[in-house]
Amino acid sequence: MIPRIDVRGAIAKKQFSSKLNFEYEADGTLLDIPFVSFSSPVEVALRYEILENDDVEITGQMRFSLKGECSRCLSAAEQSFTAEIDGLFVAGESDGETYGYRNGVIYLEEFLRDGLLVALPPRLLCGTCSAQDGENE
């Protein structure tokens, strides 16, 4: 389950920064690689800081693993990935550069989906194929 950040509650408690660690099941439809799926939940470690103007800066890391058939030779393949993610949340609507939040609550689903989409590789390779020069595909 993806947690929410209660900005109003954190401000009331004078807790202007904190950490979140959680796992969630990624949506398999995000994958464009044939015969590949997520082999484990996505692990997320985030740190957020509430700024003076109530904007919230979130930084962190996500880890995930993919399994399936090698995109080059069709052998069994499994690979783990780590990605750095960051975003700025502002009260109100998103403007394309930042994420928006309403009623003092940040919902992280869109932020995590975007981070995962950027981190996904274009293909999954087995150990043999990933050791080869990838220039001549």
C-alpha cells in the first residue's frame, strides 16, 4: 500500500521533514518489454521536507526487479534496478513541472508511477547478452 503524506498534520506537529520506507506492487501494464514482468514489489525509501511556503520536496530511491525472457536471445533473465527519484509538490494543481496536492494531503501514486517509468529499461538482457557489446543490436 502506498502511504500518503499529511502535510497539515506534519506542520501542526512541527515535523517538517521525515522518512518513508514502504513496498508496493507495480502495475505490470507499465512494462513495454514483451514477456517481462516485475518479479518483486517495488521498494521505496523517501525523505520529504516541508518548505516555508508549504511546498514539499521529496527525494529518494526506488528498487525493483524484472524477470522474463532476454530481449536478445530469449533465455531466462532477471535483473534488479535502482533509481533516484525527486519531485516538488505545491499546494493546488500540477503545472507540469511540479506535482500538486489538495486539502493538505499528498498522494504519491503519480509521482511513483512517473519515477518508475523513467527508470524502466528499454529491454531486459540475460547475463550473457548484457556482457556483450550492446552497440550492434
